[in-house]
Amino acid sequence: MFSSLTRPRALALSAVPVVALLAVVGFAPLPFVVAQPGGTADVLGDDRGKPIITVTGAPTRTTEGQLRMTTIVASGPSVDVGLDEVVDGWFRTDRAVLPRDAVYPPGKSDREVERHNTEDMEESQDDATRAALAYLDEDPAKVKVSLHLADVGGPSAGLLFALGIVDKLDGDGSGGDLTGGRTIAGTGTITPEGEVGPVGGVSLKTQAAKRDGATVFLVPEAECADAQAELPEGLRLIPVTTLERTVESLRALERGGKVPSC
């Protein structure tokens, strides 16, 4: 049927389905989420007028410096992301385009995802408390820790919560602050045994950290390459694997000793 068509006309007709497909894709929602740097919070400070970390049953220290947990903000599981947003996100360093199923459990509503993230946050707070008290050899039956941070979900603040508890109870172990007076940011899950795990989105979290005044960023060792991808100038990366080694690295940083690097 196409034998009598000239080449230009045949090419023009064959392009019609392609143009139509692109037009459909341009208007159809795509299975992606767009993420960007979110807020940070100093776990040594207050949130809405209430201390983020409250310890009872043991004397605490007055701390200087900051330990800032970092977040990303992503479009919700029910939000339609168009082709224009995906293309824009690919070409911007302060945006990330991620498969929706890699960020949210498939088939979950916004409310279900929010509930899941809240449960993850609560579990990470319990794990951080257990890890910090075990590291300090404190009796959890006598020393109680309450953690309060509103409007943040997920497990990625575990490491920073644990460090905050250590700093409030023991500092650097020699009478000084674990931060050395610096603004230190970071991310990472933590187990009750003190092992630090990866979280994702670290290249966006480093940008949030630098924006909010951090000079040092604690990154799970497995995510060093991701953190280096869009590393802001003047932000020093320290890879971490356990709570104990993180504390050792911060002590070495203050003494001017050898500190691990990515």
C-alpha cells in the first residue's frame, strides 16, 4: 500500500505515531517523584519551643555547636508528575528525579505513607536511644530519653539523634563538646547495636546542610560517591559506619588528628 508514496511523504506519515506518542507522554502523569533539599533541624536545640532531646535520670551538659539532621522533600505518591517536571529535574542540581516505587511502597495512599514514615521515625528514635546508652554504658532502666521532632518522618535521623544523646550526656569524653563548637550535619539510619546504614538522597541533603551553615557532613560510607556528586564547596565529608567510629572521627576532628574522608 505504501509503494507509491514518495520518501518524504512516507517519512512524514511514519512520524505521526511518534509525534502522537510524545504528545500523550507530555500530558500523561509519569511514575516518578521529584525531590529537592528539605529542612534541617539541630537535634541539640528546640523544636516549636520544646527540646528535641530530653534526658532524665542522669546529669546533662550545656552544649555548643549544632548537630543538624537533614531531610529531602519529595512529591507525594498520589501527585502526578508531568514530562516537563521530569525534564526540568534532570537538568537541575537541586532536584532529583526518582522512580516512584523506589521512594514509596506501591499502592499506598498519602495517608498510609505518612503513617509508615511516622512509625519509621519512632522506631529510629528508639534505636538511637538504645545505641547511645549502650555506647555510654548507661542503664536504660535508670536513664530515660525523650525525643521530639514534629513533621519529620522516616528513619534517616537515627545517627544524629544518637550523637545528640552522646553529646548531651558525655560530650567528647574530656569535658568538651562533641561538635567542637561547629555546625555538623549528616544523615544515616542506626541500629540498636550502633551500626549506621544508608538512606538515599544524600546529594540533596548536603545542599540543605550547606545552606543551613554546616561545614561538616556525616555520610554513610556506602553513599560517599552520591554525596560527592553535587558536593557544595566548603562542606567536608566524613564517612561513617558505626556510632563508635563516628564519635572517634569527631574527636579526631577537634584534636586535629587523622579523620576519614570519602
